[in-house]
Amino acid sequence: MIKSLVARTGILCRLNLKRDSLKLLIWAVGLAGLFTAIAAKFEGIYGTQTALNTIAKTLKTPAMVSLFGEFTAKAPYTTATIFATEMVVFMAIMMIIMNIMIAVAATRGEEDTGVLELVRAHTVGRLAPLLATAIELTSLNFIIGLLFGAGLQLAQLPGANTTGNWLIGMGLAASGWLFGMLTLCLAQIATTASETTMLSYAIFGGSYVARMVTDVQHPKLTWWVPFGWIEKLDAYQTNRWLPVVCMLLLGLGCLIGAALMSYQRDLGAGLIAPKQGRLRASASLMGPTTLLLRQLRGTLSAWVIGSALLGAAYGSIFNTIGDLAKSNPMIKQLLGTSALVAANRLIVKQFIAVLAIVLVVVALIPAIQIMLKLVSDEQKGVLHQLYATATSRWHVWASYTGMAVVTAGIVLLAGVGGMYAAGHAVMTTPVVWTTYRQVWLAYLPAMVVMVATASVLVGWVPKWRYLAWGWTFYGFLSLYLGRLIDLPKWARQLTPLGFVNQVPVHALDWSTNWWCLGLTVLLLGLASWGYRRRDLAQ
């Protein structure tokens, strides 16, 4: 019985690896190379005890704790302990995103395109495709974990030890693998690839917010958050392997659950039954724009709500971050009430400037997804039916591009609005809405440039459209860690996001906005021309 369920798993594994070889190679080399390069550079950045003591004080602030986790290192601080604090949460985010993308494409993505139906038409076990994907993810994460550990061994960070090096490598691999198995489980519940992606990122986002809140307010409660386990490794100190074991056990449970659900459900169906549509289309479905909006309304609503909740979670700790008098009562006597309020507001503004990076990337994810969906809809044959009507290609391209731009703006506005609402509720002297509006105005033109670049890739070289994700992730890396790893200014400005001048700490630079908008017009014109000239993707 079991043998028949997993028949031909080995063949499918080989086919999956052949199909995804370039994608897997780029992920493995990119992540491992990035991790090792930063590790090798760390001693030059924090090579003195004075520098280590200074950054340790920074990492203990609530703002840094919310981003990187609780700082538990004991003095005297070493380069290795600082590296572990700054890098594990960020690299875990990258590993989780990689696993979600690969898991969705190999499961629901294959079902949506009809490929899995052709595979299952042969003498292939019912669970073989799922098991082949699980083996692919397991192998990929294990190899990247080995590369992480080997990279740390080569970097020879002061204060590092062999156990801690391999603990970080295997811990990051286990965290990515856990969410990969969770995505396989969600793929059996949802009915489409987009729904699976939405559910996966929703759970990941909820885990990130829960980790942030518990780290700032009650660090011991972070043990109840699966994403928080990665920061409990305590590398180079006590070197705990328990979090790795917890991640492996929970991931195994998700895989077993995915197998049981896959055995029960029909091909192409999910455990969540789709809502039946109307017998007749509404009058609003008069063109590709409204049709696309109807298709994406659930996903867009989820991103808007999720971004608002993330912003609210950040804003809810503004009273903790901006209350200098609570942390040191002498400061109030030295500065006076008015100066103290100004100092508190400046600290909160600095925190807003840092957190805006996260909200911007969160808003870019659904925008880039919509832009790239234009190619996937072509490949599925959806647009062929639309083009059979009197609908121009420019109209379809403009619908997807416009929807992507509007989505980026609305999702970012929701995040900024949630941050404002929560901050206004908890702060005695809250930051005014104008400050948050400046953040939105500062980043929106830069985000539109990135969406327009994705549109150019879709219009001219659709096979290379995934470069848009690489550029987005680089922008996140360069801004999230750029100053901490002493990244040169020119390297931070390889994306338009790097030209935003730390608003709201600094004033909004309108000249940057204008050249971003001008560049956007040029890129969109180029993208439109390319899309109308090329053949439809097959």
C-alpha cells in the first residue's frame, strides 16, 4: 500500500532537480555567498572592543530588539556574538521566503498549470509528487546549511567556535525547512497557488510580528513562536540545539499532515471549498482591469490587513521606545519637560525610519507578484481567451501595471496608517500624521520605479522576470543591514530605495521624487512598447 503511494518518487526527484537546477543554484550560491561575505567583513567593521561595546548598546535598544531579536550576549562581547545577533533573524527571513516560493511553485503551481495532472496520468504514486518536493526542499536546505557552516569556518570570526558555526548553519536550514513543510501543508488546504502564497506569508508575517512583540515586552514568551526559535540558539555561548530539534519536529508534523490531506483530497481541489460564483457576470466586469481586481480582491485585502496589523504592532511599542524618563529618570531633570518630549519624538522618528524599510518591502511583494502574474496568466492560457475579444494588448498590460502600482501604494499606506493609529493610542505625546505621510510620499516614487522595472522585464525578457525579486531582496538587504555592516553608500543606492534620505528623521527630498517619477515614465513607455511587440508566453 505505502509502496504504491510513493511509486516513482525517485524519478520525480530527478525531474524536479533538473527543472529547478538554475533556480536552486542561484538561491544556494546567492545566500551562502552573501552570508560568508558579510561574515568575512565583520572583523573589519567591529575589530576593536570599543566598537563592539558601542554596537552592543545599540542592539539592546527596543528598536534593534524588534528587528534582530533579544540581545543575550554577555560581556566581554566578541565579533562572533555580534554577528550572530545581527544576522540570524535576517538570514532566516531569506531562507523562509526561498522555501515558500519553491514549495508553492512545485505543488500548487504545478496543479494550476495542469502539469501535475499529466504526471499523475502515469504510474506515479498518489503521494510521490509531494514527497519529491519535500525531498528537494530538504536537500536544498541541508546543502545551504552546510555552506553556511563552512563559510563561518572559513571566516574565522574572533570569538567563534566550531559548534556555534555549525549550529547557526543547521539552525537557519531548519528554520527555512520548517516553513517549507508548512507551505506544503497549506498547499493542500488552499485551491490555487496565489491562495497558498497568501496563507504562507500570512502565517510567516504573524510569526514575525509575534516574535517582535514578545522580544520587546516578554522575551521568554518568544519560545511559543516558531519563528522566534532561531534567535534562541544562543550561538557561541551556550550553543542550544533544542530550537533546531523543535523546528525539525514541527516541520515533520507539517509534512505528515500534508501527506494525509493530499491522500484525502482530489487533484486540483483544496480542503477550503471555493465560493461559487454568480450565474451572470456583474455590470462592473466590463474589462481586464475590473476582471483582475475581482480575481485579486481576496489576496489584496489580506495584504492590506496584514500590512496594517504589522504597522500597528510596530506602533504599539512606541511608548516603550520613546520614553527616556522611564529608562533614566535623571534625564528628565537634566533636559526639562519640553526638551525631553523633543528627544522622545526624535527617537521614535528614527525607529519609524528603520521600520519603514520593512513596510516598503511588504508592500512591494504583492505589487511585484501582480506584475509577474501577467506572464503566468499568459502561460496558463487565461489571457488567450481575453485576447480573442476586442481587447488590446496595451489595455491588458496597463491593467496589470496599474494594479501593481496602486497595490504598492495602498499596502504601504495601510502599514503606515496602522503604525500611526497604534502609536497615537499608546503615546502621551504622539507623532503627528504629517510625519507618517512624509514617509509614504518619500518611498512611493522609488517603489514605482521598481514596479516599472519589473514591467520592463515582463515586456521584453519574460524569462528573466524573476530578477525583479532579486533586486527587491537586495534593496531590503542594503537598507535593513547596510549601515550595520558598513555597506558603502553607492552599494545602498543600487536600488531607488537607497536614495530616500531616512525620512522622517530628515526632510523629504522632492528632487529625488521627481527624477524617480521621470524615470518611471520612461520605463513604463519602454515596457509597453516591448509587451506589444513580443509573442505571448507559452
